[in-house]
Amino acid sequence: MKKIFFAALASMFLFFITYQPKIYVGTEKEIVAVVNARENLPLTINFIHSVQKTPVIEELEYKGGEFILLRTKYKSQGVGLPFDAGDGKFFRDGDWFIFDAMNRQFKNLELRIGKGTQLKITLDGREHELYKKFPLGTKIIVKAF
């Protein structure tokens, strides 16, 4: 009995010291991607803005157990896009408006497939065209566990 107890205890100890946190992308019912979480892991969200009908790119990274929004790039200003100078550093690069150094923190991300928004996520170098996989209104979850 003692051997079984110590074997179970040793197994649990090994599990906890070797456990690698993961980042999950998917719905409540379907997995799209699961990757090993690591500091500074980039995550990019691309979509077409529902009002302006122009591309938006949000660049994040996983850091300290959270997703950090580093910058947002967009091609036209308007409703729903960052504009307050207190939110970061704003500048223009060619056709793009860029809001840099935003440093907004999120424990989890919840996104929705919208009409014509062409929602895509790039994680660990792989692009996932979510709008092709799921119907309108589907909630997409991005979380670490």
C-alpha cells in the first residue's frame, strides 16, 4: 500500500514540475488549435472591420499568463477603433494607421464570427481562417490553461 501511495505521489510531482501551460483556440465544442504557451508567443487577429469594411490587424503576445495587446493596425479611422492618445503611440505608416505600445492585458479573448469580417487568427506561425470553419455568430475562445 505504501509503494502505491509513494508511486502516485511521485507521479503527481513529476506531472506538476513538467507540466507546460497551453493556449487553446476554438469554441466551447470544437478545438481549432492547442499550442504550448511560452513567454512572448505572438498571436495575431486579422479581420475586416464591420463598419469601415477595411482590414484590421491586432498584434498580441502571451506574457506572464495573459495576452497583451501590443498594437492595432488599421486602414481607416472610425467607430470601434482606438483613437485616444492615452492608449499608446499613434502614427501612420503608408496606408496604415498604427496604435503602438497599447499594452492592454486580457486573461482570455472572446471573438465572434461576423458577416463579412473574415476573422483569422495566427498562432505559433499557423493561420486559422475561422470564418471559413464556423457559422456567423459563433463565439471563438482564446485562453491559456
